[in-house]
Amino acid sequence: MLAVERVADAGAGQARREMLGTAGAFVGGGTALQLGWDGAAPDLTLVDVSALPAAQGVSVHGDRLRIGAANRLEPLSHHPAVRT
């Protein structure tokens, strides 16, 4: 059975994910995760980080691009830093 749990902060999310082990996964929106499922959803607990500030936005750090897990794909595809 698929379950979704929201967390209040990043520390709580990390602790919950570690407790779940391979039966858990972080999710911001879930589109990319769902693309990997062949048919029915797996027995998995999704740790929803979409409400966390760190899961939002795009930033450039030297030669690295940081993309928050909760960014929507369509606006992300038009972001100048992503397009570059």
C-alpha cells in the first residue's frame, strides 16, 4: 500500500526516511517517481517535503545547479538557470 506522510521540518523528514529504510522515499511532487512505476504503486511510504522552504526554488552555486524537489516541472523548464 502507498502512504504519504508530511513532515514539519527537514530534520523530521530525514529521521522518518532513515527509519523507513528502503520502504520509504522523499517526494516533492512525485511525477518523476511515478514514471518509474510499472503499473500499480509499490508498497512505499512517501515522505512529502513539498511544504519545506528548502524544497522550493532554483539556485546556482559555482558550477552546480540546485533544484528543490517541490518545483513544478513546467515552470522549471522555463527557468533561466535551468535553460542555460
